[in-house]
Amino acid sequence: MGRPERRLLTRVKLLLFGAVTWFVATLLSEQLGAEAGESWWGTTVGPLLLPVLTGVAVLAGVGWLVLVLLDRPREPTEPEPPRIEHLPWHAPSEPLFGRSDELEQARDRVLRLGAVVLAGVRDIGTSAVAEHVTQRLVEKDGGDPSRIFRFDLRSRSTSEPYDAVQTAARFVTAFGVDEPSDSTDEVLDRAAEQLLDKMPGQGAILFLDNVSTPEQVAWLLRRWPTGTWPRLVVAGETAVGDAAESRVVPVLELPLVHLREIWEREVPEPAARQRILDLLRRLRGPRQDDPVDALLAASCAGRPGAVKTLAREIRRLSAVESAEESVRRMLVQLRAKGQVHGPLERVWTAILDNIRDGLTVQEAWLLRALAELPVTGITWGTVDAIVRTCAMSPPGGNATELLEALRLRNLVREQDGRYRVPQEIRGPLLRTEPAQRRAVALCAVPALVRYFAGFVEEWAGRLDVDTTKARDWFRDSEPSLRPLFQGQHRPEGELLALVFDHLCVIADGLNSWYVREQQSRGLLEVSQGLYELALANRREDVAAVAVQRIAAAHRLARRPGDALPWLDIARSHAMAVHGPVRTQLDIREWVERALLAAAGPEPDSAAIGAAMTALEALRAGADRPEQAVMLVNLGMLAILQKQPDEALECLREAEKVARDARDAGSEAHSVELQGTALATQDGTLVEAARCWQRARTVFRRIGEDPGEARCLQHLGAAALCEPGVAGLVRVGRPVPLPGPDAAAVALALLERAKELRTGQPDTELVDHYLDQARRALKS
């Protein structure tokens, strides 16, 4: 339900509440006026008054209750996937062939250096080696299986790995650490230090699996302590070894003899025959004409995963032919595929030729559709929406049955309620007929984007109402949404026309989330993607909004010099737009210019004056929520111009407008700035502190950590200057506290402020006040 409808319901509820109040008041008057019952009024009108008022009150109460129920936040219709912050630890169930050297080297590295990186080409088995290293730490070196935290860092994008910020967000938040807002060394180092403070010590192991690039973990490795608990085990691709060369153990290709050991475990021969074969191998070595050895040598390139995939296919085919016939036929097929692609993808290219014949039309269509999507690791509800939306020919099947059929064939993998098509399977599927791919994409991709847009709009509207659930949803879903705007995934032509409006809805919701969380990196990437889409779709209004958000992202990242040119570009796009939309674009531009004017260490007086003049001129054309934002910014600019009285007038009006518009963020910000304005006047620091306490309460309720951190910083700094503020915080009254007690109050406030700002680039001021508080506490 949109905001205008909610405001109407609020007004109607207030009227009905007034009717009930009127009834109660009248009833009391009746009883108090019982003495006047002998009058003409009492004898004629009195008997009718009470029944009429009772009926009115009952109807009003029922109406009020109905509207309350209608106005309740709606629950999403999709069952939420299990929220497992990390993968539960289970001891490895399969033996490890031919990796004894790597195991010993890795155990030595992690014991001496605190961390080890197992690096090798894709599908070489780094994850399996890392599992066994971790288990060795448990069995021999005091590792605690209840304190093993394993995270799968595979991206949900089908073509791009996570960057450092996204990688950190996947696991630091599980330990209560604020996710980094950008990829600067300062911010990432602070996140690493906070993570080490929060992690349990003795026996704890952090296991990061499926890492793709060195930047994903370099920030953590350079801060990880040596020779002590906790331990860090990283498994990833060859390039990850560049993150910390001294801690790297390379995982190399397995020799053929060990590939054969894996094969015989996967495709066991009868016991007597196996003993004879083992004896022959020991006597004469491998047979040159052995079809299994030829198959493994020709296709697997030392990859255990390829061996297991081939063995699984041979077991499937053995139901209709002998294993030897299946091996020879598979060898012919693989040789025909050549050596163009990686080993596992080449194996799957051959296997898919066999499997396709066993798939129903619906199963084959869904597999192609999942391969066409720009995201992977999607929930059952997403798959169900695609199946229900896209008319398959012939129709039939449901998401549960189709997914299970694909999972049993190992074409789709499931983990923690999310389904993904592995990369080695997606590659062959994307090399099919272009016309067939286009037909599938034109149905599946719009269904996916439309489904995502509905949830983004729903949860963005609940950020102030159901904050904890909304934050959890955005944190869990954002990795599936950002790829929609990344270069390789941006739709074109007919597909772009089908999805553009829904992508705008998703970008709007992500903007709300990113700004609230001060996530400049995500805001920049999504806004740049939206800008490119808007240009391709010739939407000047959307292009202007996207560019304004790009400027905001640079401002949040403390790059004001990069932001200003983008605002000039936004103005050039806005000039092609007319009417009320142009007014809204102008308002957004000048609000951003006002924030930029206030962002630098030395506020630009001329820029502040220009922003104030422009915002005053645009006030008449703004709707209620925009008026609140404009008034807040006008108040902030007045503070910078050292006009506290004008600022207070503006900010008090902003508070009222924001409250009427149900804009809790602007309401809290206006109250916070009222405190800042009061603090500039003599003798009003306690009153300022009361404002900051009120604002902090609202910020905390809506989960806006940066706002709460600012209020805590204001209160901590004030407690150092005014002992009465310390008393107000501790006991609720402005009773002056002794110096050490006031410093202790300030220190607790400032430490919490610093914790809430862990992921932000600017902590210099709070660090300054923390030093003051610590010195005051020692003196």
C-alpha cells in the first residue's frame, strides 16, 4: 500500500478515534448531569441520546479496528530461505587421494603463520584439501568443531566474482561487524580488526571457501595474526595465492595413478576382479590400452571433480550397457569435443548430449532458463515464479518436481534453500542455438526481474516499519540484485523494453537501502548501470536521477571533487524534461548540492548561499516528503551559516512535516540538527543533548546506524564538556557528575559510536573524542 493511501487511512482512523472519545465524554456528562434529569431536555432528548451515541461509538470502533487490520504491514508471500549465516561443519566423508604433501604443508603453514591459502585451478580440489586440513586441526591441534565458521564465497552473479566489499559483507556481519562501505584500505582494515575482536579465540577456525580473486581476502590476510588462534583456512583459485605468498600452498594436478584410485572408488569392480587388476598393475604398471586410463588422461587433466562426474555418468549408462562399452563411447565423444574448454566443462559438454534425451520438455526448458538468468543461487520461490509466468509448450510440471528432477541428475545444485546451475554446465548450455536462447530469455528474464521488483518495493516500504526483517532481507538479497545492473548482464533491445520499468523499481529500492547503510560502492555500481540502461532506453528523466545518485555515491565515499561534475551532467539530462518531473529533478539536484557544500572540511559559503536560494525557490513545488528533506537541508545550511535561530525554525517545521509524511528518517535527522543548532547557543547544551537522545531513539528504531552513531558522538563529546549532559545520560536528569564518571559515560557512548561506524570511511572525529575521553579517565 502506498504512502498516500496510508496517510488517508491515518486521518480516517483519527476521526473515528475522535468519535469514540466524544462518546465517552458525553457519557460522563450524562452521569454528571443526572441531577438535571428533571428538566425538559433531560426528559425529552435524554432517553434518545445514549442509544444513538452507543450505536455511533460501536460503528466507529468496528471501523477503526478494520482499518487497523487493513493498514498492517503485509507479510511477503515467498517462504524465506533458511538464514544460515555459515555452513555447519561436518567432518569430510570422503578420503583424499594423493594429497598427503599438500596436507602436511598446509597444516604447518596454518600452525606457524595462523593462516593458509590453498590455491589451484578451478575444480582441482582445493576445497577438499581445505576440509581435510581443517579436520586435522580439530583432531590433532585443539580445533573446536563447534567453533568452525565456514562460508561459501561463490558469487550469485553468473559471470563476475564478489569484490572485496561484497566478500566481507558475506561473513563479517555474521559476527556483528558493520559491513564495509567501500574498498579503501582504511575501511577494510578496520573491518578485519573488528572481526578478530568479535571472533571466539581458542579453537576457532574461519574457513573461506570458493574464493576467486586475491582482492577478496588480501585485506583480511594482512591483518590476520600469526601463530595464535583463531586460524584462517582459505580455498580458492590460483590467483588467490597472490594475496599472501608466504601462506600459500599450491594444489597441483593429480597424477593418473591417483585419478584411477578415485575412479575405482566411484565405479568399483567386483572384489575378486579388483584384486587381480591390482596385482597386474603392480607387476607391469598401467596398461597402455586400458580404456579407463585413456579416458582419464584424455579428459580429466588431473581434476578429481572431472573423474567423479565421469564416474557418475558411467554408472548411469551401465544400466543399459556394460561399463567398458560406456567408457569407450564416452572417450570417443570427448575426443570429438576437442580441447577448447576447461576439463570439467568439456566433460559436461559430452555428458549433456546423453542426458538431454532423458529430460522432459519442461525440464529441458527450465534448465535452459536457469542458464540464461544473470543470477544464480536463487530460491525456490523465484524458480516457481518463472515456471508459473512462462508458458511452456506443452505445459505441465511444477517448480518442486522440475527442480528435483534436475537435482537428481546433478544439473542443478542446492544449498541452504538456493539453487544454482554450475558454471561448467552453464557454458555448454549457452552455446546452443541463438534463436532458441533468445526465446527462453525473453520469458525467463522478465519473469525474474518482475518477481524481484515486487519484493524490493515491498521491503523498501518496510524499512521504517519492520526494520530488522527488512534489513535482513536486503542484506541477504542484494547480491542477487546487483548483477542485474552489471556490464555483462545489462539487457538490450526488446528485452530491455520488457524489464526497464521493473529495473527502475529495483534501483529505487536499492538506493533506499544503500543510502541508509551508507554503502557507497553498491550505490555507485547500481547507479552507473541504471544510467547506461536509461541512455539505451532514451529515458532522460531516469538518466538524470541515476547521475544524481552517482554524485551521491562519490560524496558518501568522501570524493566531493568527483561528485560535482556528475551533477552538471544530471542538469544537462534534466533540461530535456518538463513539468512536475523537472521540478522534482531540480529539487534532488539542489539537495545534493547542499549536502556537497556541507561535506568538506571547510564549507563553501558561496555554494551554501546558492543552495539555500535555490531550495527556497523550489519549496512551493515539492510534495510533503520532499518538503521535509528540503527543510532539513535548509536547516543544516543555516547552521553552517551561523544562523541558529533560522535553523531551529526550519528544523522544527521539518520535524512536523516529516511526522505527517511518516518519514521517520527525516524526522530523526531534523531533531538531531535541532540539537546541533542549540549546541551553538550558550547555556543550551543540555537541551541539545535531549534532542540527540530523541533522535537516537528514532534512528535506532528504524535501524539507521550512521544516524545513531552521529547522535552518540554528539552526546559523548557533550558529556566531556558539560557534566550535566553526562548526568542526563546516566540517570535521566542533568545532574553534574564528577570528572571521571563523566569521562566514563562519554567513553561508553563514543565506543558504541565507533563500533556503529566500523564500515564507514570517516572516523577521525570520533577517534579524537575517544582519545580525549581516555585521557580524562586516566587523569
